[in-house]
Amino acid sequence: MLRQVAAATYHQVWWPACDQPMCTIAGRLPEWDERQGGYVDPATAEPLPTWDEALEAIGDDDPPSHVVRFGPQLRADGVTANSAQVGRMIGYLTKYLTKALDVCHEVTTDAQRRHVDRLAEALRFEACAPTCANWLRYGIQPRNPRPGLTPGYCKGKAHRQATLGFGGRRVLVSRRWSGKSLSDHRVDRREWIAAQLAVLGRTMPDPSRLIWLPAHPGDPGVPRREYLIMRGIADRIRWRAELQTAANAPPDVGPSSPAIVPAA
């Protein structure tokens, strides 16, 4: 079933046509016009179509600029906690999720170096995003234009040799697949910790009764950094032990204990 779903899944990118560079007088590029707040054709001084106008011009019979599908090889393995393979699988994932793309294949010959240079040169003028400066080469204003944009000099990750052709994330941020922001996750984590500690009859302090003030260099009330680090480690060990105790405790634990502050 997973392979069937993957075979039927695709993603289309509907962008304006970017296969023919715009012809200008003497090869001049579009110029920034401060009065109009955008780029104009250097030959006619007419403003270039905006990004939204270029999207509206895409017809029903026009093909998408890009179509992305899953490849023929598909393997999906679940990670089960406390299983015999969980350590090896997590190590494998972290190894390749943190590995730089440009070291996955070592370039050792002159032919390989020339090949990488050709790829970099080809992608130099490819549009990598709606905000890419290369859209000016095709007579379209990028989204949110600003003065100083020059085709071929986009600073996007997709144009760098270290991340050649890859400008996105290897793992989607949580809000893309969970619908929650970091603040939402913090609230959920705090509620979960409070529920665990409630088993032992413990309560968390009311945040509205706490005042947080920044510590300045030389403040006599601030302990030494070494002490803060060791105290932070000790607090983490204590909080973890208390959470483990709460997880193993029966639901009818005795009287409440003093309040503690769990890990943030």
C-alpha cells in the first residue's frame, strides 16, 4: 500500500516560463526604477510584470515548470522504542541528516571537477525560488523585489556548490506536518510534565508569579558560570529521576510534595 501511495504521489510547481531569456538592447538587464518601486525594461522603461501578474498569465494548457515524483526505490522502516535496532537506526539517520551534501561524493579527478563546474554554471541562471534574482533574466520581477538584484548572482543555497541544486530542508519543520509552532510544542511539553508530576501530587509554579530579569556582566547576584553549568546538569538529572518515578508510580500516591520546576 505504501508503494502504491508513493507511485501515485507527485508535486507540480507552477511557475512562469523561464526557458527563453528576455532580449534587451545591447544585452542590458532590467533596471531598478525608484519612482515605480520596481524593475523596468531598459529599452521601453515599461515596468516588468510582477510575480503575481506572471502567475495569472499561466494558461490552462500550459504545462507545469517542474513535476517531482518519488523514485523507484522506496524503503520505509519504523523506529520502535527500546528495540534492538533503534540505536543503529537513529545513528544512521543522524549521520546522514547532518552530513554535508558536497562530501557525499568525493571529487578526485579533473573530469569530475569539470562536471561539477558545469552543473554549477548551469544552475547559476536557473530560478531557484519566487524571490530569485534570475527571474529578471526572463522579464519577470521576483517576489518582493529590491534594488541591487542581478541575474546569475542569487545567494540562494541552490546555487552554491556545497548544496548544488538543493535549497530546501532535509527534514520539514514541525509546523509543516504537525500544524504547531514551537510555542505550541512548549505548551504541550509543559502540560505533559505537569500531568506526570501530578501523579506524585506535585504542582508546578504559576508562571505569572515568576519574574525573569536579564543578568549583566559583573552582577554580584549571578553565580560563576562553572557553578551554573554544574547546577544545570544536576537539575536535569533530578528532573529526569522525578519524571521516571512519576511514570512508575501507582495512580494513588500519597500526599503532595513541594513544588519543583521541570526542564524547559
